[in-house]
Amino acid sequence: MNVAAILKLKGREVVTSGPNTPLLAIAETLGTHGIGCVVITGADGKVVGIVSERDIVREIARAGTKILTEPVASCMTKTVVACRESDTIDKLMSEMTAHRFRHMPVVERGKLCGLVSIGDVVKMRIAEAEMEAAA
């Protein structure tokens, strides 16, 4: 199984925001959508960063609530590890474990086309194991 199979089941919608968005607005977006991260895109639509609820909590612990008025660019992860639709679930599990993150943008030809979480990967891995057991 690969990333394309995950996106086929879960969809390709990704919540994005710009790098100048205040951190408080990002936190509100996370809460409104019930999600764990927001992908940060530039004016050209390319991925320039990613910010998770963990990132926000760490920043509040470090600098206090005043950080919430700062732009997300001040605390987002700027070196984003992305995957492709052809990547295998095993490769995703390995990357997510090695880099210790829970979300990975899917990028094809420089364009964001989805987002995969560790939950999505585990769900597909379980489905794969159940199919093998049934066979």
C-alpha cells in the first residue's frame, strides 16, 4: 500500500495558512477543524513550513502567551519532510519515526496535494494486516 491509497480513502483536503498568520489564529484553526497541524504555504502555494499543536504548546511554555500575537513563521518547522503519492506506508512509518513527527505533507511536482498523519498510516497498516490474515 502507498500514500495514494491513503489519500483515496481520507481525501486530499489540507488546512493551510500563510506565514504571517498570528499563532493565536493558527490555534483557533486547529480547534475549529479538530486537527493537529496546519501546513504553512507561501504566496505561490508551495509548502514553506508546518506547525503542530505541540509546537504551539512548546512556544507558550518558552515565551508565555505573548507569543500568540507573533506570526506563525516565528515557530513553525521550516524544514518540512514531505512524501509523494508513490511512497510506501513502510517508508512513511520509517520517516515519521526517525524524525519524530506525526504529520507529513504529500507533494507532487512542487504542489501540496494531501496530508498524511501517523493515525492514517496505522489504520492502513492494520487494514493491510487484516487482508493478509483473511487471505
